[in-house]
Amino acid sequence: MTHSEENYLKTIFHLGRNGKGPVSTNAIAEQMETKPSSVTDMVKKLSDKGLVNYKKYQGVSLTPVGTKTALSIIRKHRLWEVFLVKKLHFTWDEVHEVAEQLEHIKSEKLIDQLDELLEFPKFDPHGDPIPTKNGEFTEPKKQLLSQLPISTQGVCVGVKDSSATFLKFLDRNKIALGNLIEIMDKEEFDDSLHIKVDGEKMHISHQIASNLYVKPNEL
């Protein structure tokens, strides 16, 4: 498979909510920043290879083989992110672009040994689950901070926006995975939040709260 074909499978998997639903070619085109006609050409190729189901106007979905392939790519990507952070001391805003290149390495032996070296991590540096070699993974129980009521306490377990700019913002404000976050108050005007992060008070916008995943203490 080409790198482009692998990237399409990964994108379809994510847009289809872990490969479970059909995705429009327009959604794929928007995500991959390309023309819908180019997407149509690619999904036809992937369909010929038995990796996707495609019918005009009915969307695109992954076949079982396509899902297995997408999960393998995602596994490699997230394991490399863990390696870059834990072993090479990259920051979490630096790893995505490098992992995008490393995820296309074909050697299964290398990836299996990488998994063992890292002691079989279940989550990447952004809180996303890492599939096992058999394609199994568990989504953590989590909710967006913006959706929780006042007085809720919970642990930060992931980010919705993994862009470098957002992650750098979190670093500057000392917000990281594992922090205890408590919602103190919500502004009626703009839904911004007054919170405590490990006991430190701060005020964050609704946009920031809408990109932080928290596991409330009662879950």
C-alpha cells in the first residue's frame, strides 16, 4: 500500500467514529485538504482492493480488512508518539508530525519490539487509546470539560485538539494529562470557566474547555 492509501484508511476510520459508520467523500476531502474528485478516485482504488465499501451518494465505510489495516497504522503512530516522548524527550506538541512519517514503517517485528520496550502502553501522550496487535482497544471514560456542571472534579485524560498551538498553550498554563481539574464557576455570558488545576486557580475560555477531556471522579 502507498502512504496515501494508508492515510485515507486512517482518516476514514477516525471520521467514521472508529470505523463504525459511513463517511461522505466531502468530509474526507475536507479533512485531507483535497478535492472531492480526488477522494472519489482513491476510494474506488481502495474498494477494488477490498479495503472499503463504496457506493455513490451512500458514503464510504471500511471493510473488516480495511479496519484491521487502519488500526495497525494507528497503533504504529501512537506507539511512536509514546517512544518519542518517553525515550527521546520530545514534547507532546512535537510528536505528531514525526509519528506521521514513522507510522508507514512496514516491519511488524520492529513495532512488536517497540511495544514491548515501552511496556505495552495503553494510551498515547494525548490520551488516545493504543490498539493492541489484535486491533483491540478501550476508549477511556471521559467527557469534555465544557459539558460538565459546576463543582465537578475530575482528572484530565485527553485532548480533542492535538494541534501544536493548543498543546503549547496547555504547557504554558501547566495543564497536562493527570491533572486534577475542578470547575469552580461558569460565566453566563460566554460559558468560560473558572477552574482549579491541581489547586491553582485559572480562567479558561469555552473553546479551551471544549477541547479538554476529563474523567469525572464518579465515573
